[in-house]
Amino acid sequence: MKKIMALLLLAILLLAGCSAPASPAVTPEIQQKLDLLVEQLEQQRQTLHVPGMAIAVVKDDEVVLTHGFGVANVETETPVTPKTIFAIGSSTKAFTSAVVGMLVDEGTMSWDDPVTKYLPYFTMNVESDDESAELTLRDVLSHRTGFTRMGLLFASGQIPREEVLLDATKAEPYVPLREKFYYSNVMYMSAGIAASKAAGTDWDTLIKDRILEPLHMDSTTTSGLQAEKDSRLSLGYLWDEDLQDYEYKPLRNIDNIGPAGSINSNVLDMAQWLRLHLGSGEYEGRRLISEESLRETWTKQIDIAQGVGYGMGWMIREWEGQPVIEHGGNTDGFTAQVAMLPESDIGFVLLTNASVSPLPPQAINLVWDTLLGEVPDTDDGAVDYEPYIGEYIANFGQFQDTVFTVLVQNDRLAVDVPGQQVFELKEPDEEGKWYFVISNEIAVSFERDDNDNVIGMKMYQAGMTFDIPKEGFEIAPEIPLDELQKYLGSYRSEQLGITVEVLVQNNRLAIDVPGQMVYELYPPDDKGLWFFRVTPDISLKFNETPDGNIASLIMYQAGQEFLMPQIESKRLPTIAEIMALRDAEGNEAALEAMGDYRIDSTTYSAQSGVRGAVAIYVAGADRYRVDSDYGKYGYGHTVVNGDRAWVESSFGPFKELRGQLLAQAKQGHPYVMTGDWRDYFDSIKVIRADMLDDIEVYVVELRSGDLPAMTVFVDAATGDVLLSKIISLQEGGIGIPVTTRSEDFRQIYGIRAPSRSISSNEQTGRNIVEDETIETNIRLDDDFFILTPPEE
């Protein structure tokens, strides 16, 4: 802790020593804003645990700010300066699209050329109604190929570029061509290699000759191996929340996908890159790329989410009506951000030595607001934001168990809506509503419990109110849950042509309207009306039979009544009944009889086209090991031993797991899904009855500690877990939704278990695991469940 405090003191001292001399064109007001920006960035750097970083700001073709913050090396406390070199990660992509644009200007290439024109072997199995469809340069440069990340092909860093591309031709598409945005480094790399073939050279030389040398970017390299020879290269880090310290992250060798992310640079050089773009392709009187081609890279080619699109090497969004052209970059130990407001002729680059830091993307609005807005007055009566900060779980509209994060950005409370942006909030009005800065039509308020803890957020939009509970706080039932059971079931309206489902969500009675959302209800009033919580304009009433059963419901909306007879009652089973259905007691006895065992399986990553082998070893309820072998693509070992766990692989450095990552690994033990869930989870809730592929299922929510909830779909007849949904946590707090289908159930050693599983997520696509053999009552030594760092 003393070392951390020393670093913070050093960082404050550095604030006065790393800025470039003030430009004569910088007015006192602009200088005041630049000073304020530096101060705000330093505050955010410390708050978000970034060891070191540097920024450059370009305005009107002039570099008006360069500044270093913190340290490049935690151990030696070497200060960051504007000369310090960082990996820029995927900010590299815009360099590749620019050189393609230069070749388009010369007539050597065309944006809509098929990639096979330059790489004949790159024949991808695209999905399209057009049988002759091929991937074009525009497709691969804008991530609209239908292929996912394909990380297995390059993660080891050992497979040469063109071999990676050749192997990629075995991959299956995830969605049809040009249908949806799917980020893929391998697909993007193909454009860089195609450009180098068209130019008769290699990509590294092409970037150096066409961009780095003309812009005098003498400190910039296209190779991590080359950058490591430069004493100015910063070390990379990840903040370990459990240890409250920085973890060193070696620079990952990603030279084998160079065109997608291997450039290393400093802010002095990157400022020249900004000048080229803000100069519409001209730099110091010399045109390197036509304005037409440059702006084509800035033109949206596909939507990412509402308000956000992708050009070619650039993300496209807006700030106060102006187009923002930006792209981030992440690689082990480093996060970068390059952003421009061409209409205001301003841009900045922020380079950090912290993995997956939220600071660089958050800096976009911070820079614009500070430099283009009014100088803010100090307010000693500021609201304390700390109670509101945290994660909130949204279930409305298009959001399903989606995490909204409330944070502080630019000295304002803000809401991070996944897939959209971070929305800053105005201070609350007299009703306690915090309106969005960008729109007076949307606001939020916060709910507190009797102990004054913030337990939820309400969002107001289009006359509706959406409840968003805070993670970790359970909504107390307003009506005993057993009293709600009689209402559960399916109700049919022939007039509307729909069947609705009445269920329990967040300990409240709710109604699932197909094609819309699950609407939670207020308890009934003295007339028996259950009003929708989103709007008082819709309500419903249940009609009971003399014996207390529910015959129908009537929905009231816009002066109309819709009668919906109940077509099926769905009393939900108790937890004990679910455990009996699954034969949890018998499963645990069978597991004990199996002793130590080994399962050998095949694995197939469909969207990478890679096959491998997996061996799982289990010794009791607290020890297991997974060994994965993907041949030339690499290997992985994961070991859990009681309260310790480790990961070793060819895809990254050796790591001992702690905190949530350790808890997640323990939850991955094969006993967990097979045994009695009451032994492994703190909370078990039967949420609703549902249908899955014409099979009646019970949807059950499982919670353990502070891990994200796991949702499982249990076959109502057999007890088989047919489907599970989890949020897979990664380093840096990133969560990836993963869905796993289980198939081909068999009775094996007294346990009914699946022999095939298909896991899918939108990062890597589908992974299919098929069990082949199982060997029981084997002997596994204690040392087998311990991993130690490999010798250097």
C-alpha cells in the first residue's frame, strides 16, 4: 500500500513536468480548459487504477497538448512522458484501412473487390442467398462478414499470418454475410495482407513507407518484438482488485495478426496521425490519401447498436449532433483510444498501460465537454454520487438480464447502457429525477430501502417507467409468493391473436406479452385491478371460480377490454420437488461410487474451424482439472483445488485465479450441475414454466455469492438441464453472455447426463463438446491438482 501511495504522490508531482510548451495560438481560456482536462484525467487515472498514460490533443492542425501521467514501470517508478511507447491494439485497424484507401486512389485496389482477387486461397464459406457472394475488402474492413473473432487461430502467436488466413477457410459463419456486426481480427487482417500483395510488398513495409515515414512517426513500429527493444516502451499492467495491487502483464506477441492490432507508438507520433485525418488526408502540404477515400473509411458500413455504427477501421457515433470518428484498442496490459470531431477540427489520442481500462473510452466525452464546453464553476454543494454507483439488472424492451452500470464520468453521474453509450445525467430535480444530458425525454430516479441503501433505479421514457433492481439487492415480495401461484399460467386472447404468460419476476406477479416484454404488476387495488408498473394506462383483473381457481383475466387498455381465458395453469414446483425431479440424492450417491474419474471428449470450435481434445479429471467435490489440446493452435490447463485455482495455456501468461474468477472456476466443477444445487448455491428460485423446443421446462435461477446469476432450463418430465445461461467473467471485469445447450442424455454409472454440449457466445461463436469415454475409480495423485508457473 505504501508503494501505491508513493506512486500517487509521484503522479501528482509529474503533473507539472510533462506538458509540452504552450502554443502561441493557445489562448488563456483554452489553456485553462487544457489545464482542467489534465486535472480531470489525473483524477480519473487514480480512481480507475491506471498506472500510467499519455495524451495528445490536436486542434486546427496544431498539437495543443501532450502530457504524461503516472508511471511506465511500477517497480522503478519511471515516469510516463509524451515519448513513452504503448501498444495501441486495435487502433491499428485504421492504419490498414488507410493504406487500402491509398491503393484505391491509385487504382490498384477497389473497396468492393473480392479479397480472393489478391488472396486466391482465401475462399470463405459465407452464408448468403447469392450463391456467388464473396467477401469484399469493404466487408472485412467493416466486420460484416458473419464470422466471429476466431481467436484460437492466432492466440498462441506462433502461426504465421497467411497460415492463419488459410486455416480460417475451414471456419463456419455465425450469421449471414452483411447481416450483423461481428468483430473479427482475422477477417480484418486479410485486408492488410491483400493490400500488401497488391502493392508487391509486406504489410509492415507498406505501413512504414506509406504512413510512418511521411508523417515522421519515427518512434512507431508495427511489431511487438521490435518495440520491446526500445527502452521507452512502457510495461503493461492489470489492476488486481483482490490484491489491491498492479499485476504485470507481458506484452502479447500479436505480430501474426499485425494489420488488426500490432502497432506500438507514443502520443507524439499519434498526434501526426491525427493531423493527417483532420487535414482530410493532407499533411504539411503533401496529400497522402484523397479526401474521398478517407471519408469512405469514416462512413458507416453497418450498425453496431442504436446510435453506433462501424466504418472501415473506425467506429461512428455522435456528440451533440456532430459525428465522432473513433476507435479503441486493447491488448494485454494496454488500452488506447483515438477520437476525432472533424467538424470542430479537434482530436485526441490517449494511451494507457492498463488492461481493459474504461478510462480511454470514457475520455471521449470528457475531452469534448471540457475543451468545447463552458469552463464550469466550482460547486461546493455537489451531490455525493457514491451511493448510486454500481450495477443494475435491466429486463425490459430488448434488454434481458442486461447490466446497466452507474458510474461517475466527467464529474457527473452517468449510466452505461451496453451496446449504446455512457449517458451522463443532469443533477436531480425536485422530484428526484436525473435527466439525461443529451435528452430531456429520458430520466432516472433511485429507490432506497428502510436503511437508506440504494436498491434500484427507475428509468422514465416515452411515458413509461421501468424498474431496474440493483445487483445484490433482492426486491422484497409485496405479496407472499405462495399466494401468487394460483395466477400462474397461460391465457389466450383470440381477439388479439396472442397467448400471454403470467409468471413471477423479481418477486412480483408479471405478464409476458409475446414480442414485447415481461411487464411487472403492482399489487391489486380495492377493485382487484393489477396495474402495469411501466404505465398506469394498462391494468388487468383476474376472474376466479367459486372454488378459488382462476378462469380468465381481463386486460384494460385505451378504453378497451380484452378477455383472456386461462388455457393452462402452471403452479411452479418447489425447490425440493425440482431436486427430486433431478434425482439429486441418487446422483450424489452415484458420484461417490464413481470415485476419481476421467472423461475424454472431442471439441470443435465451429467459427474458428479448429478441432481439439479435452480431458476432464475429477477427484471429489472440490478438485478437478481440465486439459485442452488444440494441436498447433495451442493448449490449456485449468486446475481447481479447494480454494485455489490456476490457469496455464499457450494463449497467455500463467495465472492463479482469485476473487470472482476463482469462485467462477469452482462453480464450473462437474459435480455442481449434477448434484444437489442446495449444496452449491446461496439462492435457488423457480422463475417460471416455459417451453423450449416444444418441451415443457422450468426456468430456475441459481445464485452464489457475488457471481452473476445462472439461469437453467429444466425438463419438466425428466429433470434434465437442457439449457443454461451464464455471464462468463473475464480478466478486467468483462462479462460475456454464454448459452449452453445439452443434448443426447444417457444413463451413465447411475447418472442421467448429456454426452454432447454446444456453448455459444457472440465473441467466439459455437463450441461443440462430445464425450467419448469415461473411466472411473482411477487413482489421481494430489500433485496432479496443483499447477506451478513454468520455468522461464
